[in-house]
Amino acid sequence: MKQFYQSYISGIGHYVPEKILTNKDLEKMVETSDEWIIQRTGISERHIAAEGQNTSDLGYQASLKAMAMAGVTAEQLDLIIVATITPDMVFPATAALIQDKLQANNAGTVDIEAACTGFIYGLSMASQFIETGKYQNILVIGAECLSRITDWKDRNTCVLFGDGSGAAVVSRAPEGSVSRLIDFYLRGQGRYSDLLFLPAGGSAKPASEETVKNRDHYMKMAGKETFKLASTNMANSIKALLKDNAVSPDDIDWVIPHQANLRIMKMAARMADINEDKVVVNIDRFGNTSAATIPIAMSECVEKGTIKRGHKLVFVAFGGGMTWGANLLVF
């Protein structure tokens, strides 16, 4: 009979580019204001990748920090999973490019595309490989250069997004360890795919002079509809996951939601009966970095000592697809 193991996050790290774009900077680019942006999103600034700095570069830097904390070398990695909607190129996978930068020659490589829910999907997948005994150390990365697909002439979307990366090493837990990935909840509804998407660049609408002229290589979003779906389904994800594991909201030490919009996060917390004081927020300094928001926020909290070993956490996200889901774990 195959033996089953416990998986846990052995290391976490993040990296953001040096350049900061403030709301005051955006006032000079589009018709908007610092007050308007903060009131509607909670965002004050975001980081922007330098010219020639790609998603794989951001992911590589975050990976080094996560691996250092975990005490895991590149040779000990069995698999690299990268969650991103802004890969360096359509193929090869950004995971393969990061593997080469790390010289992790024993690792398999794969990218997954679940938009803002990508890190949750990646963490859930990694836990299965570890728990079945197939692998011992898996690197899960959420990395984005959203500035490359942001329409800086669209004031409704350009204020939201930033660049950054977070990474986690998921490992086989030592016997008797309190730390563990407990469970996950994953859902999606393709019928909402036209609410948040990138029109051109794929097989349905290949790049052409017309797609460039029509600005079809930039993100499009129906804000009001996305807001409603995000808050409801993030709350439902938390409630379903806690119910499945007989865990009370009072038992949770911290909730780290996808940093999409401050109002969405607050509403989702209220709907899930989570005390707002337990909700980790850093959207004011980083904006929405899609698949990178949760690991960046987690890494910051661990660095500051806010989140400690033994704390019970919930990760929750909602993104294009539409996709949504949650992780329940003890750090």
C-alpha cells in the first residue's frame, strides 16, 4: 500500500521591481486622481518592472528567497510550477526559464494559467504530489508583469495593476509536524470569460495590424460584474472550505485574500463571517499583481513576524476565467 505524507510550506519569499508608480504619477497619464483611486480601490502605488526585466526574472528572485528559508537547494527541487498570465513568451514555459536560471536540473517544469487564482491552484497541485510520496520539494511561483498588458490609456483598469512575484517551497513535512497544508477548494465558470480577458494574441485572434490598432493586446474588464462575482465567490470559497473541515471562522488566525480591490476584500470577509482585523492587506503598496498577490502578502507577514509557525491560515482568490478557490493550512 502506498504511504501518504503531510505537505507544508517550508519556505516563502517575494520580490518586486524597484520602480514605483504612484497615483500622482497616474494623474499625469490619464484623467484620474489620487483620491478617486484610493476611494475605489485602496491602492496608492504599485511596482513596475524595468525595461528588459521579465516575469521569469521576478520569479527567479522570489524563488531564491523561498529556497533559502526552506533550506532547499536547486538540485533538491522535484518540480517547478509557475502561475502566471504574463509569461515571458507563449512557449517555452516560464517555469522552464526559471529552472535554467536556478540550475534546478532535476526538476520538472510547468506553467498554469488560472489568472489571479493561479497560486492557489499551484499550491493545491503541489500538495498532491507531496502527499502521495511522489515528490519531496516543489517550488510554486506566482509571478506577473501586468504592466506589459495594461492599457495605460484606460483609466478604469490602468490604476489597478502592478508587477511582482512570490514563491513558496512545498515540502514533505517532518513526522509530527504541526505545519501542514490541510485542504483546498477550487472552482471555475467559463461562461463569465468575457468579463476579464485579453482579446488577442492566442489562436482565436492572432496578432495582426488590426489587433494592434484596436488595442486588443491589453486587458479588458467589466468592473461592476467582476466586483459582484469576486466578493460572493471568495466568501463562498472560505465558507465551503471551513465547513468541509469543521473549522470555525474564529479558529482562523489570518486570511490572506487576493489583493484585487480593498472593497472586495472587506465585503468577502464580512460575508464569510471573518473579522476584518484578521484580513491581511497590502494592496495600498503593490496594487493587483494577479497570481503574485497572496505569496507576496504571506512573505511580508512572515518577514515581519506577523505570521508565525502554528498559525492557521486561509488563502482565497478570484480571477479571470472565471476562477476562484481557497487553501486552508497551518504555517
